Amino acid sequence: MYVLEQSLNNLKIKKLKSGLEYKIGKSLDDVASLVEQRPIWYKNWAKQRFSEGNYCYSVFVDGKIVSCIWTSFDSAFLPNVDYNLILPENTASVLDGWTSPKHRKLGYYSAAMNFCLSDLKRKTNYQSVYFFIRPENIISLSIHKNLKVVLYLRLFKILNLKFRKKVEMDCYIESIMRLKTK
């Protein structure tokens, strides 16, 4: 999994695409139209995300969510490596972007992303955002190709490292991140 960074300090806020409805989901009721479009497990997954303080930035067309992106603060759970990554101070994470198949290639994902980043820049003290993208997600990687790669997490599976404590994993990740920025 690639971890890419977007600075909010240098971000130019774009005008939101007109004719769309934008909402920040903070409960299951807020994303009901999304849950009905996703696999059966998604409802419990979304409930867990909300219980951890995550938000779902959504774009609606005709009263239904057609694209969304989730944010988390303080930490981000990474199911591919079964790890909860503690985020650096003043950094939020953006993950699990989704667009309805029949609404793809119409700019809705970009609209959801713009809405999310603009909101984070205006209403919070966060200075940067981490994006978590699977290597096989070529479309998402191409959209975010200009962002700095902070970390590549498949490294842990390749090396098959075993950590006895979460603190050891955090220290290892921190040391890798320092190497990447030098």
C-alpha cells in the first residue's frame, strides 16, 4: 500500500462543482444511500468507522451518494497489513474513496476529494493529508501521481517482519519515514 502526502498549506481551494449536493456523513443515517449500494459487510464497517470519529465526505445526485471519501484523524486502520497506523501530528488520512460504477469518469470522485480537502483546510489545523492507495489501484495512483510517496507498506509483507509490540512497529515505520524524507 502506498502512503502519499498532500500538503494542505499549499493547496489551492477549487470552487465546488455546481449542481451537486455535498454532505459530511457522521452517522449511518447520513450514508444510508451508500450502505444500500455496497456489499452486506459495509454497514458494520461504516458503523465502526463512525464510532472511531471518522467522516464520510459525500457527493449526492438525485438524493443518492454517487461518490465518497472517508477521513480519519489520529490513526488509520490498514486492513491489507492488519495494522493501525498512528498518524503524525497535524495529519489526517483520506482513504476508501468510492464512486458508483455507473457514475465513474464523470468527475464525481474529484468533486468529493475537492470537497474533503477544502473542508479540512478551512475548518481544521491539519497541515497535510495522507492518502492510502493499494498498488493495484492504477486509476487512483494516476489521479494522485503528483503527490509525494511517504511510505510503501507492502514492505512489511515482503520482509515478513514480526513485531512483538505495536511500539516496535511504530518505531520501525518512523525510521523508514525519516529515511524517505532525507
